[in-house]
Amino acid sequence: MNDEPAENISGGDAGGGTVAEFTPGDAGTRAEEVVDRLGELYWRKTYGGQDAFECLVRTVLSQNTSDKASQPAHDALMDRYGSRDGEDLAEALAAAPREELADTIASAGLYNQKSRTLIALAARIVDEFGGEDAFDAFVRESDPAEVREALLEMNGVGPKTADCVMLFAGGRGGVFPVDTHVHRIARRMGLAPADADHETVREHLERDVPAAKCGFGHTAMIQFGREYCTARDPACLEGPEACPLADRCDRVGVYPETGEVVDPAAAPEADGG
């Protein structure tokens, strides 16, 4: 089993979590079988334990960029705002000069937009929860539906960001965040309808993958998308032997005979053509 990369949305070894129990061979659905196979290729962890507000910050920084770009921004932000005496991170960011924060997180891209989002989120956490400790307790202990609804009401927080906070901070079982890689792979493999939006993909995966496997299924599927099932040049174009999951994939929108690759929703087979 491969080690978890240090630069990824889960925070690597510093992101908390423990080794997940793993019993392949008794999968009840094809989606579970795919996740089991991913668990043989990559690290397997149950997540949880990250500070909820820092996890929210990390996920906002990761939006529309790579972990390689967002990790230095996260580290720089924590160095500047995460260790002030008598002040938690939310309080520090709520009071941060926007231009100073934007300069601090510049490596993450979209730094003007992200700095405004982070300051507004920090102010809301302070105003509504009294600070990051109470927010952390809310994420860990409150009803999951209530937590997700509260997160989605925050400006700059979409379904993927909310689900990442619930998974990596709250340790919620059965949460399978859907980013660009997961959205593409699930539809390409036939684990969700070809024209499914992110929320529909999430519903299918959370229905078909056992709760204990959703966490490592999410992070491992992202890694698989980076190494094998890329958007424009998936490994299967070189032949089925090039992809370790070729025998479990419908290859919707991928045509090795011509080398053409289209979004699954645009594939003829997606609408019965």
C-alpha cells in the first residue's frame, strides 16, 4: 500500500485519522468493489480529528487549484495567523487586513476572492459560534444534516467543501465528497448516471459504498484520477492492461479505437445513442 502524499486535501500524515479496516472480496455493489480495489492501490484511512475551522480554510484554499499550490498558502497562513497569543485562528482571520491575507495566500490562486471569503467565514464563525472551538464541537457533535445545512448556508462553501469539513474534521462516516476527479470517474466508470451532477454522484456513492469506506474511497479516487483516469488522457487509451480498474469500468466517453475522450454527459451512450 502506498503512503499518503503530504500535499493533499486531507493534510497527509498531519491530517489525522487512523488506518481503516479493510476486507476486500465481499463487496455488495460495484461501487464498493471499485473502492476495495482502490484500497489495494492506495492508503486506507478513516478520517477525522482535524480542527474544523482550519479544515474549512484548507478546503477554501484548495478550490480551483492543486494541492501543490494550496499547501504552501495554507502553511503561510498558519505561520502568520495561527499562533497569536490569546487569539484563535478564526478571530485572527476575522481581523486580518484583506490585502495582507491575499498576499499571504497568493500561491493558491484567486487570492483576492479567497481572502474575502476567508475573512467573511471567520467573522461568521466568531459571531455565530463564539470562535473556532465551539464551531469544532458543532461539526463533530451535532446532527450531520444540521451541520451540512449550516455549512452550505455560508458564502463560499459548496457541497464539496461542506463534505470535506464533515469528513476530515467531523470524522463523519458515510460522507463521500465529490470533487472534479470523483465526478468524472464515477460517471466514466458507470457508478453514476453519465449526466449526473455533483450532488447526484454523491448520492449514488454514499448509497452504494459502506460508510466506513467512503473516506478512503474519496481520497483514493482522487489519486486514481491523477495517476490513471485523467480528464484528457486516461490510461485506458493505451489498452486495458494500462489501467488497474479497466475490468470494472464502462469507459463512458472514452474511445480507445479513435483516441477520443469526451465528458460522459456528451457521450452518445449517455442518451441511448
